[in-house]
Amino acid sequence: MDISVIVPLFNEAESLPKLHEWIARVMKENTFSYEIIFVNDGSTDNSWQVIEDIKKQQSSSKDSNAAIHGICFRRNYGKSAALYCGFKAAQGDVVITMDADLQDSPDEIPALYHMIKEEGYDLVSGWKKKRFDNKLTKNIPSKLFNATARKVTGIHLHDMNCGLKAYRNEVVKNIEVFSEMHRYIPYLAKNAGFTKIGEKVVQHRKREFGVSKFGINRFVNGYLDLMTLWFLNKFGKQPMHFFGLIGSLMFMIGFIAIIIVGAMKLYALYHGQHALLVADNPYFHLSILSMVLGCMLFLAGFLGELIIRNSQTRNDYLIAKEI
């Protein structure tokens, strides 16, 4: 099979028939064999009924080059969960993801497919260079968000969170999209060893039906998720290098400080000067606190190392191919 198209959706019943017809037309014009995987993320409208109707329509057409699959969640779990299930089910050589709101154009599929198959990219991300969203609530925050993501990840994409992306099948089978990490799939791919990541300017269309399902809080959550990924990538396999180093430094600072406090007390007594009791000196308590926190951080790193060493999947990321 040439292409798997994964469409995560939440309350997009009105747009699904048109999206299916558009994808089918593009595939037929380019003689692609394909499957469309609709992932219904707990919609409260009749989206699932529409998907069932599309499936019946495709079955009656007896088109051997096309297949329709539907996955329905019991409730709304989020886009990352939808993509995870879609990736798990995808069978095509090239996997395309796109949103169901008709703001992503299926006409971009042939060019994305060509970049993966002919130009050898592992992943190609769309760039909506000309957008039709609200500038204040989406465009400006999105530019700031992407600038930060480029700095932290080292991946120079203008629109890392674009829903329209293309992947080699091997990529989606070797990354795990969880929580709200769908924003950073290129970074997940890079961390998994897929470093040939490209970008293509794609058409952005105005929403025809319904309203956006994402609020301004996604930018706050996005920064927190980015820091989580950065930390996991840098210290996830070696937690002792982070916690152990900081813990050791804090313990040594506290230990040296408490020696200084004690030396100051002895110096004052030796010269007959008045001095506070060591327990009344605020620096004594700060020193003890520093030593305790240092021990706790060191133990956190040590426990992290024990957990990793006992993990059954600790070395799964090492092997790329076997003969």
C-alpha cells in the first residue's frame, strides 16, 4: 500500500464527507493505493455515523486501491492519543496526517509523498506560510512558540505543530506519541534517530464548518511539554548525571558552609567575643537544608538509575536494522 492517511477528529461531522471525496479524488488522479484511518476522538455529534456511512459507500464502490478504517474512542482523549492509535494501525509506505476541519488541503499529498519516497526524507512537516487564523490569538503566539521550539530542539521548522505531515512508515512505528506531545513529533523522531526532517510550504484554508477545538492554553501547555521532552532526551537515560551532579554540589556547598559557621563560632570563643549559638545562626539552618536537599536529589538520581537498569525496554532504541 502506498499511503495511509490518518485523520484525527472531534465533532467534525459536517466536513468529513467533503474531506473523504477530496482525498479519494487526489488518490485516484495519482493512481495511489491508499487507506484512510478516521480516529474519532470521543465526538459528541454524529461523526461516527458519518464515518460508518463513508465506509459503506467505499465498500459498495469495490475500489481495490482504497480502504476506509474507523477507530472510535469512548471519550475525548486528545490528539496525541488519536495519532498514536492511527500510527499503530497504519500500513502504508508513507503515512500522511491531516486535520479533519478542511484547513489542510489533500492536494498537497502527492508532493509530500514524493519528498518521502524520492528525496529520502524521514519526515516532512507542512508550513502554513500564509495563514487565515486570528493574528492576535493564534498567529503571534504561534510564532513565539515555534521560535522557542527551534532553539530548544535544534530543528529549524517554521511550523512544528502543523497537522499536515508526511512520514516514512518506519518513523511512526518507532515513536510513541503521548500526553500532548503531538506538537513535537519532529523532535520525537529526531530523538529516535530519524534526522532527515524537511519542510514544505502548504496551503492553509479557512475553516468551513464548526469552530476550533484548541484554546490559548495550548501555548502554555506546549512550553511545559517542550521542557519535559528536552529533559527526557538529555537526562532520561542517565538521570544520575542531572540529579546526582546537582545533589552533590548542593551537599558540598552546605557541608562547607556548616564548617564555616562552626569555625566562626570557635574563632569568636577563642578571642573572648560574644557569638550566637550555632543553632541560633540562620546560616546553620540554611547549610543543613542544603545538605538535606543535596542528599534527596542524589537519591532521586540513584533510584532513577535503578529503575532504568531494571526496565525491559531500556535498550530497544539501539537497533535500527537487522539482517
